[in-house]
Amino acid sequence: MKSHVIFQKADEETVNGILSWLRNQERGLYRVALRDLGKLKKLRLQFIQQKPVAEQLSWLRKMLSWKPANDIAGNLLQVWLLRKHEQMLVNFITTLGIEHDGHGVVNELPDALDPEKLKEAVDALFAAYPAGVASIYLQMFQNQTETGWEALAFVLENDPRVTIR
């Protein structure tokens, strides 16, 4: 699933949480995203920044749901996951038995995922995190290879806990 589609389909509370976190914790990146998204609509950054916060976040969500903003949406989701939810990433890939640098960064992904380890990792993910957050992570993890993984695709399509389809 493409990043802009994740923003289309994710629940409002989760998306607002992501955008608020970016606004408060990653101010430089948030400002660059506003600027770049504004350029797509030929709007000046100052015009966007003058909007009240709630209106700004609503506009941002709408823009990130737009296909031409897919790369920006993907970058924001990756930063949010790597910086806010590093431990979630580490726990998930550790449970899968994937080697990483201790911070969730993987050099080489496997060709296939062990279904039993995947079930254990997914169960732990949903036990520890809100369904919206876990669902976004699973969708983004599936995007880490060109074709994804068959076992994870099955989970994404059939697990009732997954909120983004």
C-alpha cells in the first residue's frame, strides 16, 4: 500500500497523532513538509503557517492523502516510525529473527518470513500498540521490498486487528 493511501485510510486519531508529533518533535521536517506540499498547490509557506493548528493539520492530512504527495507522505511515516516507535520496530524484527543495527535499521531483508515467527511478532505488536499504529507499521514494513512478503500480505488482508486495508 502506498504511503498516500495509508493517510487516506488510517483513522483520524492516528493520523492526527502522527502529524501532531511531527509538528512538536520534528519541527524542521514538519516545516519542510508544509513547504513542499504548498509548492505542489502553489501556496506560500507563510500562508499555510498562518492557519490555526487544527486547520493546518486537516490541510496537511488532505495533502498527504494526495497521490503526488506520496514521497513526502512516505518520508514522514518513516521518520515517525524510526524516531517515535524505534522500540516497536526493534521488537518486531527481532521476533522475526531479522538482523539489525539495534535501532531497527536492517541491511538485508529475508526473501520470506517464517509464518510462526510472523504470527508471534504481529500478536506482540497488537498487544503493545494501538491498532492504528500497528497497522501503519505493518503496511510500511510490507513496502520495504518491491513485492512484499506473501505471509505478511495474508496477515494484512485477513487479520481483523488490521485497520488499514
